[in-house]
Amino acid sequence: MNFRLWNLSARENLNLYVFVGVLVVVGAIFGAMLVNALTLEQQQELSDEIGVYMTAVKGAQHGFSAATFWDNFWFYGKWLLLMWFLGLSVIGLPFVLVLDFLKGVLLGFAVALLAQQLAWKGVFFFLIATAPQNAIVVPALMIASISAARFANFVVRERLFRRKGQLLPPFLAHTAVTGLMLIMIVLASLFEAFFTPIILERLTPAVVSSEISSLSSKF
């Protein structure tokens, strides 16, 4: 088995990166459109949730939270391990692409909802609260999904049609890629548990003070 098959550089896998990137972007657009489909009651409930969260941010004593770290790591880790398993199953590859789309939906929905409720300050809040860790998580999930696609392609091409090639080397390569991306998930979770609260504590009071009242009276 030539491990060059698992060269996951953008140059070697440009088509896959473009395809997965388009899925994420389309998912983000779809998620943004979902905000406009919410009923007034749903918008009011989400507005109340945002107000409660931002009030908690303003009054909380922030610091490293082990519980926050493990919650985030477990959430992202399950997503990553599911991609790994679906890639191994081969027939689960379409669901890997669905996960890429859903990640885009979640991001688009979050940005559009905050923009709807808080205008430009909502976008600012998203950028400082979630964009940094997502700048790590999204590429990690994209690379993991591309590795899953490469593994599924090898199994179909080499094992099913040509009846040759060893399965262990590509399995180890796919698992190694997932392991490396898991390290990236750890870094993202550490950032979210340690640095994000500090950034929120220092940069969001102005947003919170000026917008909580408008959230409560918006509807």
C-alpha cells in the first residue's frame, strides 16, 4: 500500500476539498434561511435564550472549566469518530457528507440568528465567541471526511473490483488521520474552555449592556 494515497494536501485533493467546502457553505446558507422560517414564538424563545446567556456572560467569573472542556471535546469527538466509523463502513460515506452539510447548517443558523437579534453586534459576538475554535474544528472535520472518502474509494476500487491490495495499511492511515484531527479537536476544546471565557469577559460587556434591553423589547 502506497501511503501517498493519504496525502491530504489541498493540491493532491483539490476536487474533494472544493466539494466538501461547497457542502459546508451550502449548509451555512440553508441554516441562515432557516432563521427566517421560524415562527414568532420560536424567535421569542430563542431571543430569551440569547438574553439569558449574555446576561450570564456579563456576570460570570470566567476561568478554565474542565466541565466545559470535556463537554466540547465529547461533542466534537463524537462527530469526528462517527466520520471515522462511517468511512470504514464504506456505505456510510454519504452520511459523512451529510455531517459536513449539517455543520454548515449549524454555523449558518447561529450567525443568522445573532445577526437578526443583535445586528452587527451579533456577528461580532459570534466572531469572538465561536469563530476561533470553529476555525480549527471545521478544517479538522473536513480533513477527516476527505480521509474517509479516500478510504472508501480504496476499498471499492482495490478490494471489490481489482481484488488486490492490503486493507490494513489504509485502515491504519485513515485511523492515524482521525487521531491527528482528534488532537486538533483537543486544541479547539482547550481554546473554548480557557481563552473564550476570557475574551468574552473583556470584549462583550458593551454588547451585553446595549442589547439586553432591546432583546427583551424586540417582540
